[in-house]
Amino acid sequence: VRGSRTAAERYGVRIENLDLAEATRRFPQFRFPENSEVVFEPQAGYLRVEECIRAHVESAIRHGALVVNERVLGWSAENGGYVVETESGEERAARVVDCRGAYHRLPPGYHVLRKMQLWFPSDAPGLDAADGMPGFFFETGDDPGRRGFYGFPRIDGTLKLAEHTGGEPVTNPLELGRHLRDEDVAPLAEFVRTTLPDVAPVPVRHAACLYTMSPDGHFAVGRVPGHDRAFQALGLSGHGFKFTGVLGEALADLVADDETSIPVGFLSPDRFDDGSSAGSH
């Protein structure tokens, strides 16, 4: 909450600070803990991921991009440029951008976490976006036991919920356990019972999700250390998708002009001085 208020003030985002009585009146869908601080952003919403990806790809193609659906095996510097190795051969380019995710070998210091997303049913009124039900994030407890739970308005009869904190380390994503375990359900079911009284605490659907974590949990965006014309966006740590527009713009600037006016310097991979950066692999 403190960070949201700071960012809103710094960048002119309209938010409303609600006391507990006002929050309860405006959002009766939730049961707020007595010591809650509540911030509401009226212009916030949620993204339909597949439609967003499709729109990005279609726009890129209209602007001359060649989209190749192949698995990348690695890249390396060669003769002043770069060679990208794919399953079907090699591609050469003067510049490259590395955006590898959980299914590729990651630089030292990065790791992957298994997360479960659960869908809980409800036919109660007031839970659709059209009724004013917002996307939401609840932070509970104190350090070091602080936990964060998020969710969305009801779509097709269910609310999608997940825990942003915690997670199980994954050694091999290709062997990811996708079945639902009791320990996956318990914290979210308890969150539903205490916070969403009109939602059934028994999930009807689940999906496994992978977080690609940087060493400090923040994005690593910028020039790859040791390479003049290779750039990266790695370790997006579970919340990168909603930033793809601005990250893409910054990376395009760097590729075309070697600099960007977007303030991404604080995300530079250079901050990892222990080799935890991208590079030839």
C-alpha cells in the first residue's frame, strides 16, 4: 500500500485512500480485516492474456516483423554480431534481445517457482466487473510471514485467485507437478473463507504457473553485461506481463538507438556483480 501511494503521487496516478467504513460500504463483496489500509485505483483493470499476445504479434507483423515459432536453444557472439541457435538451424543478427523464460537455462542466481492458480465458484450477486467488482490484492501478516493474495472479478461463474508470495522451487520445469495438492488449496481456501464470504472455498479448476525469479525479485532489463549490442528482459518474477508494453518500448529504443528515455536504469543487469546476468549460453 505504501509503495502504491508513493508511485501514484510520483507519476500522477489517480487513487483513492479509503477508511475501513468506506471500503466496506463500497465493496461489500469483501470482508476487510480490522486493521486494513485500503487503496482503490478507479482506472485499474485486468488483461485477457491470449488476446493481448495476439494483438502484440499482429501489430508486430503489420510493422514488418517476421515471427518464427521455434524453440531457441541459445545464442552467442560471433564476428561482431550474434548467432541464435534454434531447433531448425541458426539465425544471424547484428543485435539480439534475450527474453528467455522458465523453460530455458537461466543465468546463475535466477530460479523458478511453481505457483498454482485456482478458480472458485459463486453465483452470488455483485461479483462481476459490471457490478463494480474490482481486481484485488490483499497483503496479510507481518514480515517475515507476510503473504499476498490476488484475484479478479467473476468470469464464467468463477473467480480466479492465487498467492503471489511463497512458491515451490522448480528444478526441471519439464517435469512440473501440475496436479493439485492439499497444500496448494489450503491457503487460498482460508483466504476465501475469511475475505470473500459469498465465494465457495472449494476450487473447481486449477492451473500451474511458473515464476522466473531474478536474484532480488526485480526485473533485469537493459544491456547484457559484456555485450555492446545484446539486451535482455529477464527475471520478471511473476508480474512482468502487465509491463510488456513499456518493456518492449524500452528494448526497442535500446536496439535501435543504444539508449532510451524510459527510466529503466535502476533495473540494469549490472546490479548483479556476481555473474547473475544473461550472456552466451
